[in-house]
Amino acid sequence: MTTKISASRYRYQVEHQENNNKLAEGFAQLAEQKGCTPAQLALAWVLAQGDNIIPIPGTKRIKYLEENAGCVEIPINQADKDAIEALIAKYPDIGDRYSASNYKLVDKS
């Protein structure tokens, strides 16, 4: 039995593309201003959220592991946090993450 689901609801569909692209472009600009990659800025921002938060990025290549590790050298101040939060507020995370059939597989415990 196949469940028919409207594609318009999901995050990475065409109707959300402009929002997603603007968010990615804005984040890349912030990273460029900090002299780092967007991935490094994202990891540095997560680290800046508190001592009890640890990002766990996945990678298959040593060069990206080394790049990711460089995030600890990127200082994140309150102005940086505010700029990232403003960008996220301007281009919010829209659309469902999972289809109904995929959501059934998500561990909700």
C-alpha cells in the first residue's frame, strides 16, 4: 500500500528552495567574514552554545576531519551569535523534515 503525501510540505522542496538558499548564502557570508568555512562556523556556533553541548560531525575524509577540528580556533562572540540568530529568524527552518512514512521510523524516545 502506497501513501500519497503532498510534496509541498517537505523542507527541501522547490517552494522552500529560495528560503534555504538565502539561509545558506547568508551563513556562507558570515563564515567568510570570520575567515572560515561554513562548516567550521556552524561547529563553532554549536560549541558556543554551552559547555554541555558537543557537536558530532560526520565525515569520510581526513581533510574534512581536520577542517572540522579547526572550529575550536574560531572565536564566537555575542555579536556573532546575534548575527546567526538574526539570519535564522529571517530565513527560518520551514517544511517538515520527514515524510509521514519516514517519520514512523524515527525513534521518538
